[in-house]
Amino acid sequence: MITFMRDMKIVIDDKIPFIRGVFEPFAEVLYLPGGKIGKEHLRSAGCLLTRTRTRCNRDLLEGTGVKFIGTATIGFDHIDVDWCHENGITWTNAPGCNSGGVAQYITAALHESARKHRFELKDKTLGIIGVGHVGEKVEKIARELGMQVILNDPPRERAEGSANFTNLPVLLQQSDIITVHVPLNKEGTDKTLHMIGSEFLEQLKPGSVLINASRGDVLDEDAVLKYKSPVTRHLSLVTRNFSLILDVWPHEPDINRELLDLTDIATPHIAGYSVEGKYNATKKMVESVSDFFHLDMPPLAPLTKDGMVMTQNGPLAPYDIMEDDRRLRESPETFEQQRNNYPQRWEYSSRG
């Protein structure tokens, strides 16, 4: 086992939590804002640990010493995976790391929608598009709330058969609430780029609620503005009659104020920003770097609260989603600051 990576540097996004001091015994470490990491910082670096604000592509990486990239996120569309593969750079993400946090967010959004629009969740049908780590947890919660659930996941349907899945048009027509949990695929059979576009919106059940906490560019901003804007005279009120809840946005962090004004609930890409979600992502990065570089590293210290080790098998804790909504509406220009300085939000009310 290697105990110190001589003459090697690790560059780390300075907003990744729980990571300061972890690698210092093993290598030179440089912390920088994700959007400020440049080629000049990576020339002598063998490892880059980042989040979505760093575009890991040829422009950034060519001519550097980077051999391993870890992103402390579920999504990895900020990484040019083909170029990395062709140039011998290994990368990893943290799938499922924040699924509990996103499930907590969706639960809060469901309850707030029911309160605002005066309906009972047990009387509604929830359509889940994308049934991976997050979608499965949302499905479980929805069934516990007494909701009917419809699932859409073409890759899983191809692998498992169609018995448990519904095609997208039927889901859109039958669901009272729709929540989207898909990766951003820019091309191919399972393309999700601008999936929430004109054709999608035309099939929505009137009065439905649409939640996107996946990736910003899954939503076609122009199409949504067309269908939601009160100045769109040639569309019927019925066509425009759906509620929109957004945590992710095209063009982050410079979000469209008109789109913001058309939402029921708006938050600054923090659905998965629970303490546990951040911890899980960092833990995955530490383990991945240790494995790749054959380091004899101790595991990340356990997550604690009030001196007690946290377990992740308790009920989701209450979460005031409207406080996040209020902050964003009051100051949308500070989107990135709100995200980077997000207050502690714990997922679970039980401790062990």
C-alpha cells in the first residue's frame, strides 16, 4: 500500500463538505471554487475531485497530469466521458448518494401542493419518470401516503419487462402529479434533453402538478414559457393549467426570472443537499481515490449529530421547503451563493 503520493497534487472543489484534512497526510492538496478550477491548477495534479460546476473536458484536462476524476454528485454530464476514456482518465460519480435527500424534498413538495391546492394525497395518482435510486424511494413514500403510483423507466422496462411500467403518454394523461428523476442524456434512444417540451406538456392532465428535481436541461424552457405564460393568448386556460415545481434550471445559476415567476415552488438546486447526502458523496470520493491510487487510508469519520452517530434507517424528518422557496424568490441573483451556503438539513429524525 502507498502511504504518500510523492510529488502529486489533488485539486478539490472547496465546497465539497467533510473532506478538508482527509487527503493532506497523503498528498499535496489544493482547494478552489469549482468554477475557478483551470488548466494551470491541474498541470501537476494527478487527481481532481469536483462537483457539477467544473466542466471536465478537453479544454480543461489536455496537457495536465490528471488520471482520476471524482465528482461528488449523482449527475456526470459535466464530464466528457468519451474524451476521458480515450485519454486514459478514470472517472467516478456517486450514484444514489443523495437519494434520501431528494426523496425528502419530493415528500415536502407533495405535502405543500396538497395544502395549497386543497386535495388529499391519498386521492391522487403519482407518475414517476425515472425509477432509479431516487425514484424507488419516492415510490415507496407515495405508496405509504396511500397514493396510486405509475412508473416509467424505458431502460428498466427493456431489462425487466413491461409488467411494472407504463409508457410516457399514458403516464402523462393519467397522473395528477408527475415527478421526474432521470439523468441528462443528450442523444440516443433514451434522450432526455428537453424531454419536458411541447409534446410532453400537451399530454398533461389538466390541473396536474409537475416536479423536476433531476437536471435543468431536461426541461425545454421555451416550451414551458409558451405553455405557462399568461400572455400566450392562443392557448386555452386548460392547456396552461398545470402547476410547476422546479429545483433544477436551464442556464444555472443565471435562471430565467420569467420562469421563476411561473412556478408554484422554486428552489436553487438543493433537493439532494441534505447533510447525509453530502456525507455519502464525500465518502464515495474518499473510497474511490483510495482504491485507485492504492492508498492505505482510514475510512471517513462517521456522521454525527449532537455527539451521536447517525443512522439512515429512520423516517424522513420534516423539512420546510417554502423557506428555500422564499429565499430564492427574494434574491434569485444569489442562486449560487444560496446553494454553496445551504443551511444544514438532516434527513432522518431517528438516531442510533
